[in-house]
Amino acid sequence: MAVNLSKGQKVDLTKSNPGMTKIKVGLGWDVNKYDGGSQFDLDATAFCLNGSGKVNGEKDFIFYNNKSNANGSIVSSGDNQSGVGAGDDETISINLTAVPADTQKVAFCITIHDAAARSQNFGQVANAYVRVINEDTGAELIRYDLGEDFSVETAVVVGELYRHSGEWKFSAVGSGYRDGLAGLCGDFGIQT
């Protein structure tokens, strides 16, 4: 049975699931009825962060044009441009035992592609969530539903996977950015 998290809550991942080595992080969303003339294209991204909360290089920024980190331990499913249908819109697979030692945290984000040019924001998005699945069994372990807390933001850090005392934990973050992907990149050390 999955643990449902609220914003700010943290939960152990590997200690309570001994032997688990592979997870999948699923991100999903729906678009409210919208008549702005442009289709919504939301994207799942991941930033592999060192102990200072920054990426070590551009390969640590995983998105539709860079689908994995340098050693292939974190891999994106790719870009679902419509988000139509039930279930996860995009996923990121992680081999926990192979994540480089200098990656202390992985931040999972959802951004709206070309949000400013299309006059789009998360106020027009509903049912956004992140969930963590045991890749071997398919069991949902953790779920965090974002709710309707965002109105003008164009990017959201939904959750973080992080190391603590030799184990992996997950934190429900729910932190919005008005300046979208550029804001995320700036905070995490990517030059745009």
C-alpha cells in the first residue's frame, strides 16, 4: 500500500523496502479546459545534485534532449507532448545501486514548455502528481498529489530522492517557480 505524502513530508524508501534496487518515478497531470490557441506540453525533468545542491555538469540535467545521466543509472522515458490519457505521463527510472556517489539528491520537476510565449501556467493544470514505484514488482510505494496550490508558476519541484545515513529517502517538495525551467536551471547550477 502506497504512502500518501503531504507537502514537506519525508519518508524512508530503501530501509522499509530491503533489497529494492530499482525504482521508477512517475509524473502525471491533466490540463484544465483551456482555449489559448496552443497545446500544453509539460515535461518531467530531473537534476542530479551534489552535496552543495548543484549539478556537477550538464549530463546531470535529465530531460527530453538528455535522457540519462553519464553512467545511465537515471533514465527518462522521453517526452509525452500531449499528456492525454490516464496514468503516468512521463517516467524516470533509477538504479539506486548505480547512482554515482557524488549525487546526493535527485530533484524531480515538471515544467511547461514555452509557457511564457503561450501564456500558460500551473493554474491551468489539474491532478498533477509524483509517485515512486518499485520497478521490479510494479508496486506503488509513495504518492504525492500536488493539489491546486499553484496559479502563476510555470515549473514545480515536485519531490526529491536523497541519501541519508546510507539509505535513500523521498521528500514531497511542491515548490513552484514563476520563471520556469530557466529558474530551475539557475538554482541548480545549469548555465542557460
